[in-house]
Amino acid sequence: MDPINLLVDRIDQLTRSTQSRSIEALQLVKEIENRDRLINQLGLDSKALGTRLSLQECEARRLRERLRLAEQRLKNAEALLKMKQREAVALSDWAVDLRAQLAAKQAELFKLCDWGNAIERAPLRYSMRKMAYRFSRWVYAWLPLSAQVKGKLAHRLRGWLKPRKATPGESATSASLVPLPPSPDLAVPSSAGQPMILMFGVIDWHFRIQRPQNLAKELARGGQTTFYISNNFIDDDAPGFEAEPLAGSHRLFQIRFKVRGAPAIYHAPPTAAAIRQLCQGLAMLLETANVGAVDCIVQHAYWFPLARRVPNSTLVYDCMDHHEGFGNVAQELLDLEIALMRRADLLVATSDWIEQHGRRENRNVEVIRNACEFSFFSQRPGKVYRDPANRKIIGYYGVIAEWFDLDLVKQVAQALPQQLVLLIGSDTVQARRYFKGCPNVVLEGEVPYASLPYYLHAMDVCLLPFKVMPLTLATNPVKVYEYLSAGKPVVSVKLPELSQFGNRVWSVERPDEFISAIRNVLGALPEARATRQARQSYARGQTWQHRATSLRQAIATLPMPKVSVVVLTYNNLELTKACLDSLVTQSQYPNLEIIVVDNHSSDQTPAYLTAWADGHPERIVIFNQDNKGFAAGNNQGLAAASGEYLVILNNDTIVTAGWVKGLIRHLRDNKEIGIIGPITNNIGNEAKVSTRYGRVDDMPAEAAQMTRSRMGEWFEINTLAFFCVMFPRSTYEQVGGLCEEYGLGFFEDDDYCRRVQRRGMRAACAEDVFVHHHLSASFNALGAKKKQALFEKNRAIYESKWGSWVPHTYRDV
């Protein structure tokens, strides 16, 4: 039985195993079915994805075709734009020529107008002169004399018949110019510690007395020697200038530069040749007058290429007008004005409108409005203008130009026919012809500045009849201050700048309101004395002296970028003293941080530096416990520096006046420069220049003469020697500190310049900044053998990084 039982058991086991396998098979079949379904689903998904990809490819092809068409249209547009630009340049040149022709015709018209006015004022005198002239010609032909004798006689006769008349505002000193040759004998007074003024004017001093002349007079009276640069050039091929002492202050001069062709400043920027000649003439002026620190006040964009080069200067743009509003200013000059706005250290705006415009270009904007000569206009002269018909006088004085509303004044004349409308000023729009049908309108033409009170004090009401246009919206009218100085009631069209006068001026919008205001003023005459005094009291606080004081304060409080100077010391105390003394006395820069890193000096240097820095938070001293070498020591100073501009300066140097501003000016004007250094008397590369001085005491004068003659000039140099270099913080942040592999020194300056150039920046040498250098005062203590060994070791380090070292060379002489 046992075998049978065993067989039964085995059959049972096989049955259970078979059942188990069947179950597994069923599960496997289900899994296979599930996978088949998944595969089918994936197939469907793949097909759908393929369809979507196909659609996207089609869309991509359409987009590429559209892009190709757009690129083609862009190329066509660029070609069209270039063609239009060429046409615009041609049209601009044509417009410049037309403006020049127009200016010539206007000049002829002014002469004819003046001639016509003279005939109208004195017809009998004109007739007598004409008869005398004809008679003289008959006598001239009849006289039995030689041609030479006749010529002399005719010259004298013409001088008698046509005597020279002084131009409006001309003083007695204007008839003769006093040339200022480059000579130390010229007695130009110093500015008593204040910067001298170079005022680059928009008009000649004797043209019309306006804001430029009044500011210049008050700056000179305040103690600053002021050179007023005239826009009227002397036509001469040689550089130079003439100077004219001006009445009112012994510190005030008008300067006329020599420029070939004597170009007008209003039509186009200066040519390269004109800039060169102006720079040479300006250098002669600076040398002759021994000009040190200077404030350049620019009043027209033409001067910007010259003014930006002036050494040791602060650049101020006195923006008096919205020049684009004149409508006839060349685009090149408007572009130059934008560059001036951006570059100026201070932008002075004469109105709120100009301030808002200027703040888009410059963060340092100060509103300094126009003003008046209160004492001149407030005093009633002994004799004033009188109307023969004894009518009340509605008056205006100033240029009658395109911004003058002829139609408004005509409506006033027609609405008030019993009153006299008196207009005084140069007529550039043929107003005389326009008012021909208005018998109560009298045009006196332009009169000398000194005669204005004679007319002003006769007026019963004063007008400001301007058109409302961009030019006048930006204008702060000088004549309103002058009207109020005389206590006169003023009626004006509504302009933004009139709001500052409050109820002292009738400011209206419509012509009927303008006429009504004039009627109300005339109907209220005579005014109470207190009313007139209130106007004068206001004007008394709005003088050019006030404006000059505001301008000085604005310049003095200008925020200057901080400059950090790192000086590394190691013994040589006397050299260190001379270096630090020159930094303090000659830099003439208000925001200077001096960081001295002492590399464990063994002489009296540590004690001196401790005393030198005491009580001066802008002086920082770092003492090292061992000599860390040139690179590591300077890196300590750079890490401690907080300035926007960083300087590495050897302690065996002596800086010269204005060196900081000189180097900063090049970095600001040439953004591609990453690092810059000065010229010097003693260095082993192109920065070395020939000098004559034998004593350090004679160095400043020679350095000033040298740098003035090269103002604004710089050249690219492969390697700067780090006896004196300046770089903006942006360079330091990109390049980092000096490489400390070079130990005590040699080749770290070559290495740093390579790193600067690798970043796409340029190394430059400023021809108009000079720093005296004793050369290798610290290294000389090592001895020749140790110096040579250090040189060879560091050369190997340099060449392992940058390839073969190219020895420095001197400039070609």
C-alpha cells in the first residue's frame, strides 16, 4: 500500500503544481494582454505625437519664411534709411548754407533798417550829407592834384562825412584792444584762493548786455578773475588771442581767440582744425595769466570740445534757452548740446522747464534764474522820454523777433487808439511794415543799454507780448525783473515762469484778457506808492549779485566722486613726506581719501604716519608686521578703499596741481579706457618726457606749461608703470587686485595691464597730467645683484602666463 499512497501523494502534488502553474500562466496572459494594450496605446500616442510634430514643423517652416521675409524687409528698410540719411545730410548741408545766406541777408537788412531809421529821424541831416557828398565828388574830380594826394584827401573827407558810431552798449574801452602776448609781465590779479573763471560766451561783450555779461561782472566783483570768451573770432592762421580789460572790475577781461576763417558759432560745431587752433590759443592764455584751478562756464554747445579739455577745471553748462525751440539750430549742435548736458559737472537751468529737460541728462542740476541790475533800472533818470501828444505809454523793449506776437500788439494798438504803443528793440521780422496802419505804434529801433531807463521810466504799463511756443515756455524773461525794478505794472501772456512773480504781474491767456488787463492798469493810474514799492522790493532781492552768489555756492557744493589714493611706504621718510604733502596741497580735490600702507619700515616712518593721520578721518594708515611686497601691500590698500576711482601711487612721487581731475576727465570722456597714468620725468617707457628743471621747486611751473600745451591729449600705451595709475572701481571689480606671485615687485604692472586688456579695455597715458618720479627709491636699497635676481625670477613668472615679455621702449622724439 505504501507505494500506492506515495503515488497518490505525488499525483496530488503534481495536480497542485499544475494548478499553480495554470494560475501563473493566466496572470502572465493578462500581463501580456495589458502590455499589448499599452503598446497599442503608445502606438496611438506616438502617431498623434508624430502628427503634432508634423504640424509644428509646418508652422516652423512658415515662421522661418516669415522671418526671412521680415529680414529682407529690414534690409530694404536699412538701405532706404541709409539713403534717407544721405539725403538728410545733403539737406542739412544745404540748410546750413541757406542759414548762412539768411544771416548775411539779415545783416544787410539790419544795416538798411538802421539806415532807414536814421533817415526817418533826421531827414534834413541826411539830405545835407547827401548833397555834401555829391559836391565833394564833383570837387574831387575837378581838383588838379595827383591821385595819391586825392586819395588822402578823400579818406579824410569820408571820415568827416561818416564818423564812427558806437555800437549799443559799447564802452570807451572797446575801441582799442590790449593784446596779451605770452609774457610774465602781464599783471592779471589772482583770485585769492578761488578758481578763475573762463566764461565761454554766446554773444560778444558789446553786443547787448544780457545774462552772460551780468554774471561775468558779478563773479569778477566777487573776487574771481574772469575771462569772458567772445564768440567773435579774429581771422588769423596763427593761434593766439587778444584781451580787452573791461569796465567795472580790474579782474574782468574779454578774450577774442584767433581762428582761421572766424567761423560763426551758431551754425555748426567747430572743425578739428578750429579745435586745434583754439586749444593752442587757450594754452597761451592759461600760460600768460598763470591760470590754476578754473571754473569753465559754457553758454553755447560750440565751446564744449574746447572747454572739456581745460586742465584742473569744473565744467558748468549755463543753459539759458531751449535751443531747439529756435528752429534754425543745426542738428549737430543740438547733439553736441546733449553731450554737454551729460558731461557737465553742473547743469544750470534758468527755468523749471529747462530743469526738467536737463534732469533727463544730468543729476546735478541747479535752477538759477535770470535777474536784473536793480540799482541801474530802479533809479529814475533826470530826463525821460515824452510823447509829444502826452498820451499814456504802453511800452515794450527787447528784440522784436519770431517769438514776438505782432498780431497781439496790433490788437492792443487798435483797441486803445488814444494811447501810445512804444516798441524799442532790433526789428528782425519787419514789424515796422506790419504796424504801418497803426499810427499810435512807434518803433524806436535798438537803443544803447544805457538808454533803457530813459524809456522805461516813461512807460505807464509794460508788456511781455510773446507767442506761446516751446522757446518761450522755457524762458525766464529778464525784462520782467527790469520792469519791476522801476516799479512798473506788467501785463504778460501766460507763461510757466511768470508764476514766480505772483500777483505782481498780470498773466493772462487770451487776447481780450490781455487788452482788458491793460485797460484796468491804465484806468487805475496813478498807482499808490506802496504798490510800486512792493514791486521794487521784490526786484531788489533778484539781482545778478544774488545769482552769482548762488552759482558760486552751487559749484562749491557739487558732489564729487570719491577718489582713494593708495600709497605704499617702506622707509625713505623724506620722500614719503614730500609725496603726502603734495597730495594734500596740490590735488585741489575735495573728496580725496588717502590710504598709506607701511611695509614694516624701520626708520621714523611709522611714528610720522601716526601723527600725520591723527584727527583726519580721510587719512587711513595700515601698518604691516613684515614687508609683504609691492603687490600684496597695494592690495591691502585697495581692499580698504571706498572711492569710485582708485589710485596706486608710489611714495617717491610728487603730484602736480589738478592731477586728480585731469585723470578722471579722461576716464569719463573715454569709457573704453580701463586704466590710465600720467607723463613723468623718470620712467622706463613712453610715459617719460624730456624736462629741463634741475630742482623740484622748479618742476610745477614747467609741468604746467607742458600739460597746458597738451590739454585733452592722451595715447594708448601697452604697459603702464605703476608709479601712478588710476582706474575706476568697475575695472577693479572686473580685474581684481595685483598678482601677488611677484613678491617684492617687478612685472606686476605688466601683468595687470594684460588682465585689463584681456577684458577688452585700453591702457592710456594722459599727456596733460604730469607727476614727478624719483624712480625705484625702495628697490635701490636692495642692491644691483638682488634686483637683477628678482627681475629674472618674476620675468619667468610673467612669461609662463603671457608669453615672451616685450621690453618697454621710450617714445620717439
